Amino acid sequence: MSDTTEDSLLGGRVRLRQPVAGQLRAGLDAVLLAAALPARPGQRVLEAGCGSGAAMLCLAARVPRLALLAVERDAAMATLAADNARLNGATVEVVTGDVADLGLARRLGQDFGGWDHAMANPPYWPGGTAPPTPGRAAATHEQGAGLQDWAAFLAAGLRHGGWLALVLPAARFDAGSAALRAAGCGGVTLLPLWPHAGTPAKRVLLLARKGGRGPAVVLPGLVLHEADGGWTAEAGAVLRDGAALA
């Protein structure tokens, strides 16, 4: 893909080529999503809507020997994600496909031997005014596939007991929770992300387990910024040092 820049994540542990500003640039959400997934070495992980590959590469940098499968609808972005995987020496299979195609999810699950965990940073707004740039609009506003479709796709090949993780605006946590339950994933866990202490969360991380039946849980959450605008120690450990979110 032309018109790209090379950036770094996790204090330089991840190199990421991505489109120039105004397109599909990775940010905080991708890093935190990868930090939330409780993957262990040797496990299989699916990411849907991988974009340029930021989340999967951050996960690969934190957890060794993962088998990673990524699905992306935009063919140019899928190619860029595969190139970024090679740039970072990560073993990732990138497939061009649409999350509205549940048959694709089932076929991938069979071919891949199922996956232990799955994650996505899906489009989250069902309406409203979309950004003028097509790439940004596709990343933020539902275009055919809603949250239930994303959850169903991620869960289709997920093993029993495996975790499914989403990062969403706080205003959509109820819709995200409903989508996870409709996909057969319960024990929903909510982790709020607060910009500053004492302020409302703008983003949340949602996790649920395939076949889980436990009650919903709200975790203490993560405060991102100190009063002076710098990262808190806890946020810095995740964003710079690649620590996992508990």
C-alpha cells in the first residue's frame, strides 16, 4: 500500500507500517485489546478486522509461539498486515474475508483446528454521521455487519472455555455484552478505561468465555493519564513495556 508511514508500538518492540493520517491508523485501542487477551504460549488466536495488524503484533510481542490467524475485509489492508507480520518476524496467516460470512468462520475454524481465543476492535456505531474518509468510516460505523455478527464470527471456531475480547466505546458496552451472550459467550467481564481518575470511561474492554455461565463482573479498570497528561505507571507498563492487563 502506498502512502504509509512506519511507526512503533510497545516502546519500539513492534514496527508498524500503516496508512497516513486520516486513514486506518492504529492507536490505543489495539494495544489495550492485545493486553487484555489472556493468551498463553503455543495457543491459537483469531483476530477479525485486523487492519494493519497492530493488535495481533502487540499480542505476538507479549506472548511467544502463538499461532495467529487474522481476517480483514479490505484486501489492501490485509496485504499490509501480512507485510507487517513479516517485518516483525511474527507467524501470522492473514485471510481476506468479511465477518458477515459465518460460513467462512466455520471453515477457518476447521482448517485452523479451532482457536483458543479471539479478539476484535469492531465498527461500533450503528448510525449517526460517519467520518468523511471511507477507511475511517468503515472502522467506526457498522456497514452491513453489526456487533452480533462480529461476535458470532469470532465465536464460531472458538473452543469451549476460550476467551473472546472486544474493545468498544463505553456507550456501547450493553450492546456488546448482548452480542457476546447471543454468540454463546457468558461470564461477561467489563474493564473500564478512564482517561483520568474521577472521569467517565470513554472506552471499555469486554471479555467473555465460550460456554461461560458465570455472572457479569466489573473489574477495577485502568486510569490512563495523570493530571499532567502523562501516562500513569499502570498504563505505561502496558503501553510501553508490553505488560498484560489483569
